[in-house]
Amino acid sequence: MNIAPSPMPDTNSSALAAAWRQSLAAAGPDAAQVLASLADDHAAALAAHFYKVMMNDARASRSMSHDQVRVRLQPAMQRWVRDLLQADDGNVEQLIANQRVIGDVHARVGIPVDLVTRGTRVLKQRLFQLIGEQAGHGETAHTAIASLTASFDIALEGMTLAYSNARERSSRTDAAYRLFSLVQNVSTERERQRALLLDWENTLLYALAAQADLGSFKSLARSEFGLWFNHKGIPSFGESSETVQISSLIREVDQLLQHTLQQDSAPAERSIQLQEVRSKVSQVRTLLGMLFERIGELDAGCDALTNLLNRRFLPTVLRREIELAEKSSGSFGVLLLDLDHFKTINDEHGHEAGDRALQHVAGILSQFTRGSDYVFRYGGEEFVVVLVAVDERQALVIADGLCRRIAETPVTLADGQLLAVSASIGVALYDGHPDYERVMARADAAMYQAKKQGRNRIVLGHDTLPDAPGRAALRRD
């Protein structure tokens, strides 16, 4: 399992690399030597200074503990400072890629951009002082300061690009998940809202035909449709030109009802006004249909084969569980399951048998987890279960029960043949780290060990386990 960081557009990466190389070339060897010596002598002190400033901000102290800073974050910051001060023409691309990873992590954890900007500003000020102490105030010192400033600014730009892209993706996915959880059957919800809108329009027509007093007639905004749209539709669809237009049309319809249709107008004029209302309601229907068509892809939020959630919404769920765990000082667990010898099942029994095995295991996972837990088809023959509000013992009991049930319940194939299946399960508990990739990496490492130890078993993940193949890059802080 390998989740790559979000791609930064090649044009941006190339421009940053060119600017960095140009800055390094302009600095020359003497300035480079000054910066390299600062890296050797002061990286540890600079990292400590950075986090001393950061931890004075309540937002940072909520996201990281002093132990995390001392054990993980401070050493990572030392490496970051050393890498920037020792940058050269040969490692610019790698440095830019590193900033992309850091920006992704900051986005996942939710570290405010202004905190990072403040931290780099404080570091630069301290480095300016050190350059003055070491190189005086001559040409070499000025060149070193210019090169240092460019390196820090380019690194921060690379981080911010990745951060912005990741946050934008997260916002879109979070909004999609809100809608998916709200209206899991999109087609049904679409028809329901169309019916409510039509019902409001017909009620208005009957009232007008009966020449009833419209003083007590519900406005479109206060109708069932209007309440749904304002309180659930807009938050679910997200702000867009269509939602803005629908809101405007609803206001215009209600203004007509309030100021025009209730006046003593001539029948011909009243008919024209009524047609205007119906035209606007028709526009609302059209725009609403466009919104529902756009999110029709949310059927992909539910895996077509197994009917489980797919991995698209896993980050949204994990971020939410971290937030809840932090508020309640609680915990949650992640199970990563991989069906054993799945390729052999497909090769020897055909892909239909493989599909039956996946559906069979999905049914077990759904049936024997709690209603509050989340079950995902992660991809291929992998599944993820997010166990909410559990401690280590509870997570292991649930994982062991699932492992045994899968092994003890064979799959019935189309010809009636019974096919034995089993799964290797990695278990990981939330440890307080705000980056959800940490708990996923531990679950992945544990599942990999379960495979190595003979399959059909559970293994509890911890930080001393070696990374699963492809996960090393995600263990950065």
C-alpha cells in the first residue's frame, strides 16, 4: 500500500528549481561555505529555538506535545535546516520534493500557514545574526544572507503550494462525504427534492385558483424544499455558482409572492406574474438537477462490488476521529486486512470466485463490526476498518474475532463448491499524533508482518516494526 504525496505541477517545480539554482550560483563558494558551517555548528540550537517559539502559540501546543517535539519533530527540523543551508545544484529537485511532503503533512495535521511562516521568519532572523558573528558585514556576509533568504523563501513557497493543493482536495472530499453520508442514495434524494418543489408549486397554483388569501402561504424559503436547501443542500453541495443562483431565485420568488401576487392585480397581470414565478421555479429545478448530476459520481463513494465505502473518504473519517479523540482524550483503532493468496483464488477459480470472496468478506466485516465503525474497500483485496472509541484490548478482540470468522466461514462458489479464505490483519491504535498517515503506516507495517509470519493472523503495530514496502517516505515528521 503506497499513498503518494499530492503532485505539484511540473511547471511550478521547474520554476522553483531554476530559481534555487540561480540563487546558489549567484552566492558563490565563500557564501556557501559560511552557510554550510552554520549547518554543522548550529542546526540543533536553531531547531530548538524554532519550537520554543512555536510552542508559545496555543494552536501549535494543541497539535503537538513536548514529547513529540523532543523525540520526533526537533530532529526532523534539524535535518530540514541542515538540508537548506547545505543546498547545492545537485540536490535541488530532492529538496523541492521534500518541501512537498512537508506541506502535505502540514495540511493533514492542520498546522496554520501563519505559524510556519512565523517560524521561518524567526529562524532567518537568528541566522542573520549568526552570519554577522561569523562573517562580519562584508560582501560574503551579504551574499550569504541573500542566498539564505532565497532558499528559505523557495522552500516555503514549495510547502505552501503542496499545502494549498492538499487542503483544497480535502475540502472537496469533506464536502462530498457530507453529502454522501447525508443522502447515501443520491437518486432517491434528487427525486424527493424535486417532488417537494413540485408540491410547493402545485399548492400555490391551487391557492391562487381558489382565490385564497396568500398571507399564510409558506414562502419558498420556508417550505420543506427551501429549508432542506438552506440547511443541508448548500453545506453538502458547497458554495458554487448554481447554489448562489438557486438562493437568488428563491428570494426573487418570495418577493413576488409578498409584493406582487398578494396585491389586487388584474387577472391578466396576475397571470403574467404567476408565469414569472413558475419560470423561476423551473430554473431552480434545472439548476438542482445540474447539482445532483455533478455529484452523481458519489455512487463511486460506495464500492460497486462490495457496497462498502471506498478509500476516497478514509482521510475525512480519520481526520474526524482524530478530532473527536483529542476532544475526549480517547482513542480509536485501524484494522488493515488483506485477503491471503488472493491471486491464487483468481488464477485457479476465476475472477468471479475472487469477486465472491471479496463480497463474502465485506459481508462479514459489515455484520461483525459495530454500527458506529467504518468499513472500507481499500483497493484490490484490501479492506480497512476504523474502530471508533476503542482501546488496545478492544481493538485486538474485534480483530481476532474477524480473523477467525473469515477463516471459519468458507465462500460458496457458483457451482456450490466451498472455498476457504483467510486474512492477515494489521492493528494500529491512535497514539496522539495529529497526522492520520502515522496510524495507517503502523497498521500497514503490522499487516506486512502478519503476512511474513504465516498469514491468517493479527499483528499489533508499533513504531519499532520495520516499514512496509513503499511506506518509508511517509514516516517523515
